[in-house]
Amino acid sequence: MKRFEKPILVTRPYLPPLEDFKRGCEEIWSNQWLTNNGPMLQRFQKELSQYLGVSETNLALFNNGTLALELGYYAMGLSGGAVITTPFTFVATSHALVRIGAKPVFADIDPETMCLSPAAAEKMITPRTKAIVPVHVYGNVCDVEGFERLSEKYGVKIIYDAAHAFGVKRRFEKFERFEGFEKFKDGVRSIGCCGDMSMFSFHPTKLFHSCEGGLLVFKDAEVQEKLFELRNFAIHGELSCTDVGSNAKMNELQALMGLECLKKIDELLEYRQKIYDAYAEGFVDCADVTLVPHSQNKAYVPVLFKDYETRERVYTELKEKCNVFSRRYFYPLLTDFAPYVYGKGSCPMAEDLASRVLTLPTYYGLPLEDVKVIAGCILEIMA
Ligand code: T4K
């Protein structure tokens, strides 16, 4: 079995040409402006608005996705309420709820998309429920029409954790309520147009990044003023403070990195698809490795094995014998972690899938030849 000389990590961030980044730094140096709503941030906001086809009044940038979620939840009035969400996600989805005084209530996932199931979520709705937070996990699109129906029926807010879903677009036949979102030529819209709010993470482990960063897009343009206030301590000039805000401002170097990466976004997405295809080819004759096919942006390459033991063996031997560092995103489930154990045992589908899933290396620049070798190593380990 091949052992790679250098470790192959589950992901590596795309880095723009250093010369281009330096040119941007020269501009920052001459502005002598590093954060607090600077010109780079404003440019990044404008370009994101064009890329996503959403009006600039319906988005807000933050210094990371977790604080974006936290302040987004707070601005949507979720404090003190119960919020239905998935245990099959990164801890940030729920941590941000707890930090604003909301109670996460866990419901099971759909086995196809691995996202929160609207039917399971509906069963958990009570008069205390203020919102539902589905996650487009791995870039797989949730049953957005199903959640729209729940929102209409029960009057609950729908806030998507779209941390993994940057670049995902879709045709939406059933609802057109987000008027701030433009339809692109081919009739598709950004996934961010669903629900009341969506959060995209720009962490370097994501296919698109700004060193660290987070973006909220929202239906109601009036929320923007509240979010701008909250990300800057909720102070207004020197004499007034109106709420308990935070410091969640994106700085100029982050915005520059985001602008440089945005230039490359189409290529980044195309390359991820090529990697996915190379894995698919590698596993074509093996019924015991199932590639999860639903992600449009191929932000991750999750595969399912037949049982926990096989997954663990592949994970360990890839690392020890091949120098390949896959990850078990998202195992353990949130309901296995101390703050959320009250939900343990309530989501059997999520438990099963978390025990069998492994996410394989994918990033811009990972040679397709290496992908074929990794697939071959997995088959050998399983043989
Ligand atoms: N909601 C969801 C559904 C999320 O998945 C996340 C974050 C959030 C919300 C919160 O968004 P942010 O606040 O992060 O914007 C990582 C990330 O830290 C985290 O952003 C991400 N989800 C989560 C799924 O994964 P770790 O602990 O696995 O990362 P780490 O440091 O082990 O890095 C993974 C691999 O990437 C390593 O093999 C090394 C490589 N790497 C990493 C960094 C940071 C690099 O090569 N270069 C780098 O700069 O959590």
C-alpha cells in the first residue's frame, strides 16, 4: 500500500498569488485603516452581493462564522426560546444558540441528505419553539420547501447554517418570497435565499475563505442595522450604547483575502467536482463504500462504510500506513458532547450515519492522481 511522503490533510486552504495579496496590502498600508468598516470590507461586501445576487442591504460580514451565527440568532429574537436543530453538525451551530440563551432541541436527520428532517423537526415543535436551524451539511441542500411549510404553518423562523454551502445555487419552484435575491440567467438563485437568514463560513477549511470570516444573508433588510450595531459593541459614536453587542468585525486583511479568493471561485468549485469524480471512479466497483452524492459544491467528500468498525479501521490505517489524514466529520454527534447529552439517544438515524461516515481529503491543488491512490488505499484496507 502506498505511503505518501508528505502527509495528505483533509483540506488545505487556497492561497492567492502572493504578489496579488501584496498589492492589496499596499493599499491597506496607504489607507492606514485596519478594521471598523474599512474600504476593503465595503468592497468585499459589494462583490459578495454581486456574486450571490443579493442586495447589499440584505447581508452583513463578520470576523468568523460562529459570531455571525450568535449575533444572527440574537437579532432574530431567539434568546429564551427553544430552537430545533440537528445533532449532525459542528459544535458551533448549537454553541451559538446556548450563548444567547436559547435551548437547542435535537431532531433526527434525513438519511439521503444527512440534513435535519422537516418531519422529525415538526414532531418537536411546542409553543416555546422560536425557530428551526437546519444545516446544509457538506453543502447538501436541506429540504427547504419542507421547512418553508413548517414556517408558514407554525410561524417559526428558519435560520440556515449554510457554513458549508457557499457557491450552491438552485432553482426554487415553490417559493419566491425572498425578493432581495436575484434570479440568475439560468433561473437559479443562491441557496442563501431560503428561510429568514443563512450563515456562510469563510474559515480556511472551507472551499472559499477570508482567513476567518462569516457572512449572514437575510430576508428582512431592516435586520442589517441591528447586525451592524451588534458586531460593533452596540455603541453609537462616543456617547451611546444601546445593547450588549460584541466585537465581531471583519478586518481589512480578512476582506482582502476574501476578495482575492473570490476571483478564483469558479475554478475552486470546478476543481472540487473533479476530485469528487476521481473518487467516484476509484470506488466504482465497490458496493461497500458509498459516496454521499448530494453536495453541489463538493465542499467535503463524505463516504459511508457498512459499519463503525470498518470506518474506524479505514480512518486509522489511512493515517498510520498511508500518511493520509481523513476526518470523521461529524462524529461524535453533538448529543454525545457534555453540553448536549440531554439529547442522547433521540436521533437514531444521525447516530447510525455518524458512526459510519468519513470525509476524505479534498482541496484545490490536490493532484487527481493522489485521489486515485487514496481510493485504492481504502479498497486495500477494506479487502
Ligand atoms: N457551522 C458549521 C456547520 C461548521 O462546520 C462550522 C465550522 C461553523 C458553523 C462555524 O464557522 P467558523 O466560526 O469556523 O467560521 C474545522 C474548522 O475550524 C471549522 O471552521 C469547521 N466548521 C469545522 C468543520 O472544521 P477542525 O478542528 O477540524 O480544524 P483543523 O484545525 O483540524 O483543520 C482541519 C484541517 O485543515 C487540518 O488537517 C489542517 C488543515 N488546515 C487548517 C487550517 C486552519 C490547513 O492546512 N491550514 C489552515 O489554515 O475544525
